[in-house]
Amino acid sequence: MEIKKFKGKLIAFDFDNEIVNATDMIKHYPNKRINDFLNNQQTKDFMRVLEANINTENPVIKSEVGRYGGTYMHKRLAYKFAAWLNPEFENFVLNQ
């Protein structure tokens, strides 16, 4: 797992498992909610396509509770999430 910094906040990236912590990503944008992104029809359609086309044991999205809990996304979905959050942040994520 790698920890990257964007505008003073840390974001966890796990490139070995292609997982990104969406909870860390959204901390920069207090007026946005992960569920708003996930309930968007275009996001739902993309997730169906992604699930059908990736070869991984990890789910496209998962949520965990507890001390190290959060919402975790496959990195391809995280790119789309970053674009939904902010263009500058999208560029940061694409360069990771």
C-alpha cells in the first residue's frame, strides 16, 4: 500500500490489488457523497461493464467497518470517481 498526499491530505493506493480508498479521496470534498456517485446511472452502468471485463478476485467496490474501515474501489472506478469529484484531483489520480 502506498500513501500519497494531495493538498495536504493522505490517500491510500494499493496498486498490487488495484484498490483505492474512496473514503480518503472524498475527504477533500465535504459537499460530495460517495453514495451520490454510486447511485448515478452512468456509474452503475460502468460498474456492470467493469465487473464483466476485469480479471481480479477483488470486488469492484467494497465497504468495511471498523478502525480501518471505509469504501474501497477498483482503480478504474476510482479514476471515474476522481473525475466526478474534481478535474484537478482527476489529474492527480491519473498520475499515480
